[in-house]
Amino acid sequence: MGHAPPSDVELQRARQTKLGVATQSFDPSTSPLWLVINLDRAKKRWNTIRQQCNALNIKVQRVSAVDGRELTVGSLPRLEGVDFTKFRRNTARSLRGGDVGCYMSHLQAIERFLRTDAEFAVILEDDAILSADCVAVVAALTAKDAPRDWDMVKLAAEHRLNAFKLRPVVGRYHLAVNYTRQTSAVMYVLNRHAATLYRQKLLPMVVPYDFAFDRGWALGLRTRVIAPLAAGYGLHPSQIETAATPKVKSRRIHSITRVWWELRNEAARLRYASAAKLRRMRGRS
């Protein structure tokens, strides 16, 4: 007899093993607000992430995502809160409906957080892979007696982690500051100060969300990362590509402006990370 294909939850558990999960206790009474961004049409993804949260005793709330498929090609350059010209200049590519949907969905989750009395929120995209490790890390970061030396902390990301470790958090995990680009906004924890500044400073949209929200030097925030990364992502295919993707050919000048933006951004990131490391060495947050 043949074997049945593994379920999404079984795949998630297998990937947790690769992440090196350490089973740790978690008290849901100390949990911050947990929010999952999910498209109304993506019911399978919602069911999968909800199963993960239930297994970890996390009370999660769903945030209905902005659907990029509902944005027409012609409307994209004129959308309120989006600077189409600067986006193409900074990225050397066309703006996609999925870019806008992702960006505005995260801002909606932030607004949901600010309408509560919660001190912290964890924002998840619905392809996150949760583990006991990430729950323990969140609990340690947000505990009543924990240092308040951060405003936003990534727990999962793309690209190699190149970070200066600042202090231990729990187990093998450290609070760190990344000195090279590390995209993705699949899972992060933030405080009310970060949420307030995101609401004030992240519009208009001029780059994708995962390029925008971790620029601590530009936003006046202490943006951090967990080293090693404490969660995974990619349980489902990306839904960023949509039928609303406009076919606009970028000129050669846009390649130059993109490189210039990236050089300035990454130089600022390195200065920011180095300054944070130096402050820690001197005993300051």
C-alpha cells in the first residue's frame, strides 16, 4: 500500500525539527496580541496557521488581508498612499498588486493592535512555521521583567543572518542587530511605540513592506532580530503575484537609481548596527 502525502501540519512539524526546536513551557496569560494576516480566499492557509497556534496554546486573531487581485492595473499608479514613481525608481521594477496588498495588510494589522490596550503584538503572515522555540522567545522578550531595549524584533526572515549579538534572550537565542539586508516580514513582535511610528512614517509606500519596516535608522526605532532565527516560513506558495501586476518596462536610469538607493540604505544599516553594538559594549541599550 502507498503512503498518503503528508499534511501541512506534518510538513510544518518536519521543518520545526530542522529549526532545532527546544520544547519550553509557555504561559498564555503573559502573551501579547497575536495577529495573523490572511486573505479571505486563502482558507487552507488560515486553517493551517490556526492549527499551529492551537497546538501551542496561542489565542490568535485573524486580520483580513487586502487582496491584490482586486486592484486593477490602471488604478495602481494612482492608489492613495502609494508613490508609484518612487517605487519604480527605488526598485527598478513595476509595482504589483500583491506588493500593495501585503503593505496595506501589515498596516491594517498595526491599526488593529493600536485599537487595543496590549503592550505588544506579534504579527504573522499565514505561511509562518511556528515552533515552541519562537513562542518561548516571544514570552522572554515581552515578560514583565525583561529589558525594554527594542521596539521591533524579527523572528523569521529571508537571506543569511549577519548580525551583531547584543544580549541573551532565552536558551541559545540572542537579541541581535542585522548589518546586512534581511527581507521578509513573516513574523515579528513590536511594541506600541513602533506601531505608532509605523502608522506615521510608512506612508506613502515607496518600497515593499519588508524593505521598509526594519529601517530603524530612518524611523527612529530600535529594530532587532533574533539570532539564530527562531521561526520558519514558506509552508505555502507565495501569493504576492496577482493578475493585477502591471507590465511597465523600467528604463535604464531606474537600474541606476535602484543601486544608488540600495547602496545608501545598506551603508546606513551597517552604521546603525555598528552603533547599536558599540552602545551595548558601553553598557547602554
